[in-house]
Amino acid sequence: MILLGIITIVEANNSSHFTGLCELRNLREISLYNNHLEGILPSCMANWTSLHFLDLSENHFSGNVHSLSDLRSLEFLSLSNNEFLNPITFSSFFNLSNLKFLFGDNNKIAFETNSHTRVPTIQLRLFKLSRCSFNGLNKTLPTFLHYQYDMQEIDLSHNNLSGTFPTWLLENNTRLEVLILRNNSFTGSFLVPYEHYLYPNIKEIDISSNYLQGPIPTNFGLIFPNLDYLDFSNNAFQGSIPSSFGNLFSLWSLDLSKNNLSGTMPVHFTMGCHSLIFLKLSYNNFNGQIFPTNFNLTNLQYLYLDNNHFSGKIPNSISLMINGAIIDFSNNNLLGMLPMWMGNMSQLTTIVMANNQLEGPIPIELCKLFNLEFFDLSENNLFGLVPSCFNLSIIKFFHLNKNFFSGPIPNVFQNNSNLVTLNLRDNYLNGSIPDWIGRVSSLSILLLGANHLEGRIPIQLCLLQKLNLLDLSYNKLFGPIPHCLSNFTFKASDHDFTLGGLSGVFVGKIIPITWAYLITPRYEFAFEEATLEDSKQEVEFTTKTKTYSYKGDILNYMSGVDLSCNRLAGEIPPELGKISNNLRAMNLSHNNLTGPIPTSISNLKQMESLDLSYNNLNGTIPPQLTEMTSLEVFSVAHNNLSGTTPDRKNQFITFEESSYEGNPLLCGPPLHNDCTKIGPAFTTPMDYEEEGGSFMDMSVFYISFVVVYITVLLGIVAVLYINPYWRRAWFNLIEVCIDTCYCFVVVHYCKLFKFRLA
């Protein structure tokens, strides 16, 4: 006898457990959540006439759900994340008059047409239908929702539903608290119901990632006075922020990013939203000063104002963010110097002010930011030394590229075991690459190009086993390429390149508390987080002859080495062919490298760009390179290579003459030099005499010279025999001219065959 009528099955392996369960007619609650159960739902489930709570989510059930249509006592039903072969139709649940909570995420759904839909007896409180695939072309809202008047939470996110914004959902359900229509295809304007009617119960509205347009209603803040979470991001809203937003005293998260909003920051808004913790206005057309003088957002911790047209100096009012964690002002028109008071914002973990017009040195007061993890001041007019006082033991991302910093690379990073990115490109740094760089074991991206660094590439660099991107181009480095660079593995990393901070959406979900449910039917709410997709680290890297911007998770998979435009000498180490196959780009151009191209380079099967141009390489191009089937860009131009070009097959059929130009001794397509016209020297093993950039097949020369010499000599003898005058002159000058005649014949012969002697 089961007194309480509760069954919870954990880590079940098959559906055999139903054999005995079907006999338990007095079951009140059963949870099969997150097991490996599979197969169809047994018809005997209809025996559970007393069942109130049924959770079948996170399994592999298939078939249909018709066996559930007679569970008249059911209040809670979750079918999420299964594999029902027959699409779920909501008419199967229309007789479940007690059903209040229905979950159907990640399933196949078939919506009934209007002509076949009867009025349901159910009145749901919570309906969650996210990330579903729909049977047929019908992508409108379920028809039965028109008959729901008691719902408190609706989640229809990530379904690609179409049509105009369903204002009727708000009008019909006056007790609605949460409305989530994120990532669909709703169009038109956002219309508020009943202009003078208030909706005091609504706490959360998320209509982000749709195609809504037009202005935000001016009375929005009056109609939803108790709103605490609002996400309108990634739509096409226009106009300014209504001043009625100043009435949203409970609002703690506001995301209006990725729209066409404009205007300045309204005074009432910055004075009224006292509870605001998260504010994101990125990717709009806002202008003017960041905040007006009257600033009362003292609880603000996460502030994203990037990619707008804000101008002027950074206002002192920002210092009131005493608990501020993230500031992103990048891609605006901010002027002036970095304020010293930022050093007092001790909770800051992220400072991003890239691509503005800030100037002056980095104030030493910023050295007090012990919690700093992300620091990006790139693309400004900052100058001076990189402060050596930074306590950067926990920093992960450090970007000062495209400024005017000078002096040596500071040693503040040498004890950092968390640093993932060090980007100091495009500055005026001098000195050598420090040996301690090999101790920064977590380093994945090292960009030091376009500076005035000199000296040798330190072998300690080879200790960076996690390195994916290395850029030392456009410096004054000399000496050989270290053989140990072959130690790089270039494996896909698992670094999180996000800026951090609060998530972009907080989706309400129910966590059933089974024991509490027996005492009093209640369900506790929690919030799950989703990552901000656009707040990613971004770096530039040159490959395929162009500079590309890589952002976010793609940085885990991009790999490349750029040592171009230096003074490196010696041969290309054959060991580079032992680098991991994951390497996608290698640029050794514009150096003083000599010797042959190592055949081992052909082992780099994933290589997409290989540039060896503008060096002094000699010998032939290894034919094995045609096995690099991922190559999109290849150049050995302007070297001293000889012989035939690689066969025109695989990727090499796409490479034009520019890939080989500047090598006068190369022949074969796509070059215009025909190897057959030059002679067998290019088609058979041969001996070369190389001097001053010329060569000649000596065996052919000797044979030809003897034949021509005998012919000329016989001609001279014939002339002298016929003409006595010339015969006497010949004997007089024979001793002084024999050498001259020899030289004449040789030179004439050489000109005839268009060879150039040294």
C-alpha cells in the first residue's frame, strides 16, 4: 500500500518500470524527469485517474500522447525534450479541465486549424512551448490560446512564429505576469492594449529578436508600472526612449540594444529607475552626452552603451556606480582623458572603451582595480608607457592595440596564469620580446605586430602550448625561426571569450517541489540564464592577404602564425611541418629566408593560407604541396625558385600567375614561361652552374661549341686558300688575334642562343 502516492524514478534505463506502475491507480504524483526511458507511452497510463502531477521530460519517449487524454485530475504535465514521432496536438488535452501547467519544449507540434478546433475546457496558468518544430506550414499562434483567460506566464520563444504582435494575449489575460516571445518572426508595431488601462501584474516582457518596428508607446511606463524586466532588443524600433520609463521604479533590467532608436538620454529616465542594475543600449543611434547631470542610477552595475554616437568627455556621474562591474563605451565619439576616479570603482571587472578618441596616458589610479578581467582601450589616441604597476594577476583579456604607446613590454604579466589574450599591436613599443612570456601558460592569443621590437624570437615562446594566434609581423626581429615552434598544438580551446556580466534573458521556469506539493499545491519559480551573444572579445588577424576580424567563440578555432615583414634569416625549419594539422594560416613573407621550401610543409593539411613571398628561397617547389587541399591563398612570389610549378590539380588549379611571379627561373602554367622551349634542363636531371643568377647546360654547350668552331675554322681556311692577300695578313696577325677570334666566336654563339655569360 502506498500511503502518499508519490513515485520518483531516477536513472531508469528502460520503460519496463511501467509494468508495475500501471497497477497503482491511486498515484498522485510521478516524476520520470531526466532518465533514459524510451518507447511509446503505455495505454495503461489511463488508469492513473487520481494523478495530479506528471513529469515525463528529458527522456526518449516516442509515439503519441493520446493515453494522457483521460487523466482528468492532472494539474501539471511536462512533455519537454522527448522524441514523440507523432506531432503533439493540443486538442488531446482539451478534456483535462484541471490542467494548469503545460510544458512542451523541444517537441514536434501540430496546430489545429480554426475549422477543427473546439472550445477547450482547460484554463492554463503557465504555458511553455519553446524551441519546437512545427508540422506543416502553419507558424501562427495556437488557436486554443484565444480561449485562455487565466494565464500568468507564457513562453513561446525560439519558434519562428509569424504574424502581427499578439496584443490579444495581454488583453485576454489580465493576470499575466510573464510574456516571453523571444526569437520569433512577429512583425508590425508593438501596440499596448486599452490605452488607459493598467497592467500592474506584469513583471517581465521579452519580445526580443523579432521584426517589430515603429516607436515605443509613449505611455508604456504608465501601463506597465511594476515591470522589473524588459527586453526589446534586436528589433527595428525607432524614435527615442519615452520619458514614461522614468515611472518604472521596479525595473532592474532593460535591454533596448540593436534597434534604430535615437535621441539623447532622457532626464526622467536616469532619475526615476532607481532599481536599474542592468542597462544595455548598444547598437543604436543615441547621441549627446552619456548621462545628463542629474544621474540617480546608483544601483547600476552593468552598463552597455557601445556602438552609438555618444560624444563629449566621460561624465563624473559614472563614478556613482559604486558597485559597477562592467562598462562598455566602445565605438562612440568620446573625447578627453581617462578619468582618475575610475580607480575607485573597485568592483570593476570589465572596461571596454575601444574605438573612441580618448587621449593621454593611462592613469596610475587604474592600478587599484584588483578585480579587472577584461581591459580594452584599443583604437584610441592614448600614449606613454604601459603602466608597470598593474596588478594583473587575474586579468584574462588585455587590449591596447592601435594607440601610441611606447617603451618596452611591461613585466606585469609574467606571473599571470589566467591571461588568454595579450594584444599590443600597432603601437611604438621597442626592446625585445621578453623571455618571461613563456611562463604565461594560459596565453592563447599573442599579438605584438606593427611595433619596433627587435632582437631574436625567444625560444621560451615555444612553451606556450595553448597558443592559437601569434602575430609578430612588421617589427625588426632578426635571426632564425626557432625550430621549436613546432611544439604549438593549435588545438581548439574552450576559452570563454564573452565580456561576462548578467545574461541577456531571464526565462521563468517552474521547479516542481514534490513534497511541498502534497502539503499545499504550489510551484516555485527560478530563473535560468542565457549568454549575451554580442558581448564578445574581438581581435584582428591578417590571413589570405586580408585583415579579418574574429569575434567570440570562433577564436577558439582560428589558428595562425604571422612572422612577416621582419629581418629573419636562415632556412625555414623542416620541423614546422610537424606543427599540428589545425594550423590554418602561416605568413613568413618579406624576410631574408634562404634555402629550399621544406617538403614537410605539405603535412599541414588544414592550412588555408601560406605566404612565403619576398624572400631568397631557392630550389624547386615541392610537388607534394598539391596535397594541401584546404589552401585558398598560396604565394611564393619574388624568390629565386627554379624548375616547374606544381601540377594544376586540387587547390593549385585556382592559383594565378601572381602566386609565382618574380622567379625568373620558374616555368610552367600559370606562368608564360614554357618549360619545353628552354630545353631538357627542366625535364631531366641536370647539372647547374649558378653564378649571378644565370645557368647553362655545359654538356650541350661543349658539343655545340665544337661543331660551330670546326665550321667556322673550315670557312676561314677556305677563304685563306682562295685569297692570297688575306692569307698573308692572316699569318701576320695570327699570334695576336687568335684569342680575340676565340672570344668573338664564343660571344657570338652565346648571343645567338640568348644566354648571358657572367
